[in-house]
Amino acid sequence: MVRIVRRMTSRAYRIVASSAAVFTLAALLGAWTAAARAQLPAAPASSPSRIQVGGYASLTWSRAADSTRVRLAEGNLAAILSGSLTSRITYLAELDAVSSSRENYAGRQDDRQLEVARLYADVSYSDLLRLRVGRFLTPIGQWNEIHAEPLTWTAVRPLTTYRSFAKYSTGAALAGQGSILSRDAGYAVWVAPGLLGMRDDDEEELEFSGAVGTRTAVELTRGLWLGLSAAVVRERRPVSALDDDSLEVPEPGEDDEDEDDEREEREGRALGGFDLTYRTRGMELRSEVVWLAPSDSRPGERAGFVQLALPLGGGLHAVGRAESVTPLAGSRRELWLGGLHWRGPGRVVVKLEHQHAGRVPGAVAHGWFLSVSSLF
């Protein structure tokens, strides 16, 4: 394991060092100020009180495109505990209870009951430098770090935001935020050695068995954000996620050694990401692109989406999204989503949407979805 981590670290050094150098140089050119206002990589878990309890709840009903049956697709209850132990040490813990899930393709296990989604401590030396240790949301793109149901525009999560990488990482991250030439900016450099938080073979969620990466985000002009991600990752995928035609999934009865060969990668491979967000007058345009380099045993992956939310008045928005994912069952697949998003009183959010997935495996969300969620 030590030799593998060293090899991955060496391969990733130039990526991480180059990104950090560019960001540091830009920081020296600008004046660093108070914490940035917008969503930035590995945002600080800051709460002035010693203990603060919050969370969110959501219910999602669905009707498949080829069925007239309406069913409860997911029930989610998340409790979030955060606070400040000292002026420099903060913490956050999130406990999720989920009755079922429509997120497959290495998203998470169906019918899981209870999970510690996040558990970490932050040690802040300044706004520019914080150390995070524990289990945290992987800082790739924007969606993954703000994926709570009441905070997203759609109930159906894009495959782009979790198909190619683990949603959670267990390890450490250095992060900071401030301003460059009066514009908000932030960075995160993280490592997930895979020595902690590994799950049983029966779990259906993609995990890192070793990863190191970086992410930066900068406000180019008022309301326009650009983010870049780069990493070298070694993944552990459930066999059920290896459904591309180009892969040989072990048949029932094959020995465990062959199955482990399919599940866990032995060599790291490059992962890159790009995200763009523009907000003005209640409108939001968002795009994320992720690409995963091929390995000796598996093909590469490319995925991306463009999403537009337009205000209609009275807290109501129209939302549309187009997404392309390759490979998915061995060839490129295109998904289209359209719907309505309403933010009501009392932090209640209601979403009604339809996703067209064409002739794709049942693991891809398709049909009608109605979601009711709330922060508390």
C-alpha cells in the first residue's frame, strides 16, 4: 500500500504542484480579505456556537416512463451537527438515514438504512490556510459539495457528478479562500489514502482506495465562476457498476479473486474536471464536465451537462438540463431533463421534473419525479 501511494503521489505531484503554484502566484498579486461569499472548494464548517444542530429531509416519488405506477423512490433524513471547539478548531458531522435510492451506477447502495456521510474537523490558521481531517465531500465540481436535496435545482442528480468518482473521501485536505483582485477565490488540495473508511464487499457505492487531487475556483467577473479539478485516483467499484459492454463482469460462482480484480484498481489514473456557473437576476446557468483516463483493464469515461434555471416569479423557476455520458452500457448516452422548481415559505422546496433517458439500462433515472424537501 505504501508503495502504491508513493507511486500515485509521484504521478500526481506535477498536477497538484502546478495548480497550487498558479493559485499561490495569483494570491500574491491580489489582496486576501475575509472568507469568500460564494460556494468554494471545501467550504469551512463555521458555527460560532459550541453545538449547532440542523439538517434536511426529503421525499421523492417517481413514475417510470414505461409504467403507470407511482412509487416512493427515496426518503431521506439527514442530521448535521457542527460547532466551534475553539476560535481555530471547528467540526462537522452528518448522519444520513435513507430508505431507498435511485442513484445507481456506483452512486450508493439501494435500501441502505444509516450512514455517517461526513465526519471531520477543521483547524484554521487563517482564511488562506485550513487543515481538514476526516470524511468529507470530495471537492470535484460544485454539485458534489452542495448536493443536499433542498439546495439543488433538480431531484435527479446528474450522472456527471458521481459516476466517475467517489462522492466522499476519507483523508485530509488543505484549503483556503479569499479574494484575487477583489474577486472571490478558493482552493483545496486533498488526499484520500484509502486506509480508512473502506466498506464491505456488499456495499454498492464507489470508494477511493487511493487518491490525491486539487481544485480551484475563481470569480472571473460578477456572478461568473470558473472551477478546475485535477486528481490521480485509484477506485474500488461495486461489480454492479461495471456494466459497460467493454467490461467483463464476473459471473456468479466465479472465484473471489477475479471479482476483486474487477472491483479494485491497482494503478492510479488521471481525473480532470471543469465547472462553470453564472448567476444574475435569479437566473443560473451551470455546466460541469468530468473525464477519467482509461486504465489497462477499463476504458476512460467522459461526462458533462449544461443546466439552466429561469425565474418565473413567486419563487418558481423553470429548469432544463442536457447531459451526455460516455461510456454508459458501452456507448454514449444523452439524457434530457425539464421541470419546475418552487421555493416556498419555511424553507420548503418542491420539484417536479421529467428525465428522458432513451433506451438505457434501468439503472439510469428516467420518467417523472416529484420531490418535497426542507432544511431545518
